[in-house]
Amino acid sequence: MSERFEPTTADQKWQAVWDAQQSFRADDTSAKPRSYVLEMFPYPSGRIHIGHVRNYTMGDVLARYKRMQGFEVLHPMGWDAFGMPAENAAMEKGVHPGGWTRDNIANMKAQLKRLGFALDWSREVATCEPEYYGQEQSLFLDLYAAGLVYRKESTVNWDPIDNTVLANEQVIDGRGWRSGALVEKRKLNQWFLKITDFADELLEGLGSLDSWPEKVRVMQENWIGKSQGLQFTFNGDAQVEVYSTRPDTLFGASFVAIAADHPIAQKLAADNAEVADFIALCKQGGTTAAELETAEKLGFDTGLRVAHPLDATWQLPVYIANFVLMDYGTGAVFGCPAHDQRDIDFARKYGLPVTRVVADGDNTAAVFEGNEAYTGAGTLVNSQFLNGMEVEAAKAAVIAKAEAEGWGEGKTVWRLRDWGVSRQRYWGTPIPFIHCEVCGVVPVPKKHLPVTLPEDVTFDVPGNPLDRHPTWKHVDCPQCGHAARRETDTLDTFVDSSWYFLRFASQPDDAPFDPAEIARWLPVGQYIGGIEHAILHLLYARFWTRALARIGKIDVKEPFASLFTQGMVTHETYSRIDPSNGQPIWFSPGEVERSGEGASLKADGGAVEIGRVIKMSKSKKNVVDPDEIVKKYGADAIRWFMLSDSPPERDLPWSEAGIEGCARFVQRLWRLFAQYDAAASGEDKAVDRKTHQTVHAIAADIEALSFNKAVARIYELTGVVEKAAPSASRSAAIRAVLLLIAPMMPHLAEEAWASIADGLIADAAWPAVDPALLVEDEVTVAIQVKGKLRDTLTVAKGTAKEELERLALASEKVQRALEGAQVKKVIVVPDRLVNLVA
């Protein structure tokens, strides 16, 4: 072996060998037990970032370890390749979204290969390719045939400049995120998936996911949002049906509020310009629950009055309010300001009564002071027959009274809404339907799939290019033959990522997948990805899996047996204030020179401000290019850094000093491996025991994804082996260290393995463990004189008290401490302590 390990040479050499031998290609015909390891596939933005490296390194270690344990491992990679960024690039750079996307895929694939990940590239998919999205269209039609897809009119965010629907996340302060135009609410015909049909089983299924983080399960449970409440009608100048999860607070009601597009509001707007103007104002607001909570509460008093259901003489005003949505519940609510923050904000703004009906400790006064609602537990007050009841008992009492008297009924409702999948954009999966004036909406026959996107589109005009394409949308109806038009909406990209893990497992040309292969590979044994996907992606993937199971396509109901959400990689920020506008100018770590507590810009030597350590972000430029790190230190050093120090579920602060330390450890291991001597003889029982205990412990650490613990054990074992005298035990330990680091530092491991063994270490087995060596048969016993530690003894476990006493008294250190004094008493705690009292 050479004196130094050359990472650049080794990285390229072994990556080429793995490729040539297809080392990581999963074999569907293998009789081995199967293990499916999957990290959430990336969007092809153009560059792999450090967060990707951490995510994929974790999955790679587990996949390589599973291979060493004798599993047939599926560890694939692909690209979540549709979406708005490609269209934005088309508009800004004058390129085609397809070309931009495929160039990015090529760049990122090369980056991933440089990191030596054990990926099965034979199963690579890109969701923008017809062979993928054509099968997605086929599944969509299957769900349609089963009644799980439908079309209805729905309120959407409309950007009047870009002429497109915006997702809620693309509406910022009421304006389109790209155009800056005030967003309008419009009603459009949209395609929906009936995820609400699965609400109960999606909620119940969370109970079986005991290898998922509790916080993710709670987030999904809250998103699904099962609740019991009362549905009833206020009668008076109008009939207003409401649903409430807090019927116990009815005696605190001070107003009724309806949505801007509620039928009552629409009827009033037809004859009242003020109402129409207010409704137009409401349409400029957001549509998410978060936006409604934070937006200013606006209302319009309709002049209508309705009677309280428990007291006909009690009249409540009816408002149109911007915080009520027609898509939620009945499109109307009653407000109890004392116990709902949104309601109290509204009541204070419009001078409405605020009456306490739930006691806050000893505070039972009917007049509620302050501007912060009380939403905690308590007993009912100022509520007639409910007084003295706890909240849950009061809810039940009101529901029982409403049902007995016939003015309302108890009802279970869900926060979950059906999934609107229509997107008015080009770069997505075409929805496979045709609109015919004679036959209505007609599914595209499967023999005509895939419905492919036209290549000859332009982005010089805002809006969806499919709408204005001269030929693509014009087709004959497949049922009657009359002239018809294609559906020009494309599918939400979350659909693409809701079944890709099935396509990885099985890729026939004539079907989305082979159910028999799905049964053999699924569920995914370990899924790894960010907590930001806890709700939408993970919920939608669970829904698609259950929907396909319901219609008989597969037998699996939960796609991911175990889920791990890794922490982010963080870095401090560097900036200067631009004197012309007072805004910060951000600089990348490569542009900055750090010196002690300060930093300066390399370009001009001037000082820059060192900011907080935050998630790496392109906008703040606190990103580190993995390619530069690999070029300087090698792939193994960056992989080792990603596994070191921080528990994988926590954030990992990036450190140049840390990566340098990892590179030094690579060389330290190389020097240790060079000392391997197959001909060495002699036994070192302590080294043998430490080796076997470490192998056993690291296996458990990797299974638990506790990579930082495994790393710490390798450091510890390395130190022990370095200090040990030459022996067969020491060489066996060196060989074990080499196998232990193989999943983590595969290039170093292959290079060293080639000097001591045949074949690839990628194909080698995990070191065997002797159970007898896992048991400690020696102990260290403390020797005290008058309660102070004076010496220690290493003895066989279970040594008799008399022998421990004899050995303690024979110690020279103990005799010096006694200074000739007579020992009056000896206290022996077997295997732990001998205390001499003089």
C-alpha cells in the first residue's frame, strides 16, 4: 500500500468498477430476503446541495449494510421532474422546460455518482418522461372508473397577469409570487381525487405506523382533523345552516358569519352594490387556514337577523366575513368571541358583545375583558342549563337537546378536503380526458396513452401554452367522432410522487407495475426525507397506495413501513448592507475569509457581518458546493462528516474544520490498514473482545439509524487497535474495522480491501460476532483506603471476597497509604469495590 490514500484516484477507480459490474443492481429473481431502502427523490434544480448529500449518505450506509447482512437490496434513484421552476426558466431564459430539466438531471446524476452512492441506476425514472407519466395517466383513469376521480366547480386563486391558478403557497401577501398582481378568487371546473373517502382509514392506519416519528403522525392526524360537533340552522330573516365543534359555547354567541360566496351573500350582492364591492374585496385574500388566521378580519353587516336556537327572543346579526370559506363546513359559522381568537378579533373590530361562557379558573364574569380569547378547559358559566358542566359534557348535552327537539343533529366532520389536482400549466402530466359537446367529458381510451405534451410551445405570453396551442388540444371524440378538445389542465406534481416508489419496484413496458413484484418489495423498509413533507407528500402517497389497493391493483395498504426525517445542514451567513437601498447583500462561504471572530470579503478585504447559523439557502448564499468538497477532500471525507457528531434527526452545522478532521481520519485509517498482517500470531483477548463488542453494537446503531454513535465506536476501536501490540487478534481487528467502515467510506474500504482480500468489499459479508466475546469476563475493582481510591485491580468476574481482600492488601499503593496502620475492617462489594478501614 502507498504511504497516502489518494481519494480522487480511488473515487474514480472504484465508481467505474461498481458501474462496470453493476454491483448495486437489484435482482428480482434472487432468493435472498429483500430490503427496500429509499430516500425521497429530488427535484432536478441543477445542483445537488449538502442537504441532499446528508439524506442520501444515510440511506446509502443502510443499503450497503443490508447487502453485507445478506439481503437483496433495492436502493433506486429518480427525479421529481415536473413543476413550475422549469416553466419559470423557460420564461426567463428562453429555453424549453424539457431541455432545462434533462440537462439538470444529467448534472445532478453525475454529482451523485461522484459521491459513490450504491444506487440501482437501472431503475432510474424521471416523472417528465412519457414512459412514466403515461402509466400515471392509466392509473388516473382506473381511479376515475372506480368513482375516485371527479370534476366540479371550485374556488381557486387566480393570477390575472400570468393567467393561471396559483397554489395557496404561491400567494404572498395577497399577490402572485411571480407577477406581483393582486390575486383574485375565481370559480373554475377542477379535477379532484376523493381522498375524503379514505379519511377514516388514513387516520386509523396511523396507529400501525409505529416506526414513524410521533410528530409526523400527529401532524397527519391534525390535518385529517376528525371532529364531532353539531349541525343546525339559525332561522329568521334567512335560514343559515352552520356546523360547530363547540356547541357548548352557544350561549356566548354574538354573531353569525357567512362566506363571501355563500348563496345568501350572492343573492344580496345582486341587488346591493356595497355587498358586491365587499365580496370583491374578500376575493383578494388568501385561502389557506394560516392566511385566514393572520389576515385582518373584515365583515359586512347584511342587516339580516336570525334567532338563537335556544332562545327565540335573542337575535343575532348576520355578517359576510372574509375569514369564512364556502369550502369548509357549511360556509357559515356562529361566533363566540370569548373563546375563539378569530371571533374576538372580529367582535372587537365591529363592537359586538363578548360573553364568557367557560370559566378561566375563578374568573366567571359574563363580561369578557381583553383581546385574547380563553381557549382552555373549564366549566360552563353564564349558560343556563349547562352551568357547572365540563366542556365535553356540555357539548354532549347541547347535541342531545338539539336532536330531541329536532333543531339540529350531532355530526362527525373532517378537516380533510378532497384533493384538487388540476393545474393550469404546461410542464406536468396531461389529464387524460376529452371534452365533447355531445358526449360530455370522455376518458381517453387506454390504447391512446400516453397523452404526450407537445414540444412546440412558447412561453412569451402568460398563461398555459396548452390552451393556445394551434393543434394539440383539437381532437375527435373517441365515442362519437365529433370535433372535441383535450383537457388542457395538467396534474399536480404531488400525484407524480405519490406512486413513484411502486414504479421503482417494478417497471413493465405495458403496465404501471407488476402486482406480484410489488408484493415482494413493498412496503418500503426504510424511507428517509425531510419533515417538510410530513403532510402533503406522505399523506398523498398513503392515499394513492390505499386507493390502488381498494381497486385491486396491489395488496399493500401502507407504502412506508419505517420513516426517518433527517435534520438539515446549517451554515452561518455573511452579508453587508447595500448603502443605496439599506438591503443586505449576501455572500457565499467561498467569497469570504474567516479570521478569528471576524470575516472579510476576499474580493476587497472589507469586513462582512457574520450572521446566524441557519439552514443552507440559495437566497442567503450560505451554501457549500459538494463538488468542491469532493474535489478537495474526496467523497469519503464528506460522507464521514455527514454521519459524525450530530444525531441524524438533528441539524448538522457545517464546519470547514470538521471536514478537514474527517479527511485526516481517512488517512489515519489508511495507515492502520497498511499494518494488517495476515501471518501475525498470538492472541490478545482484550482486543478480541473489544472488536466483537464493537461489531455487534455498530450493527444495532445502523439498524436504528444512529450513525453518529456508530462513528464514535469506530473512533474508539481504532484507538484501541492502534495501541495494541502486533498479534493475530490485532490483524483481525484491523480487518473488522475495514469492514465496519465499508458502508460509510466505501472508496477507502475498496482500496484497502484490494490489498488484503479477493473480490469487492461491496460484496463482502458483515463481520461475524462470537456471542461469548460479548460478555465481559473481567472487571475492574476499586481499592479504597479510608474511603479514598488508592489502586484498582483487574480480575476475573465473580472473584471471591477472600481473594479480593488478599489482592488488595498485597498492593504496594495500598500499603503505602496505610502507613503501617492496622486494618480494622474490610468491606468487599464483589466485582466493584474493596474498602479498607484502618
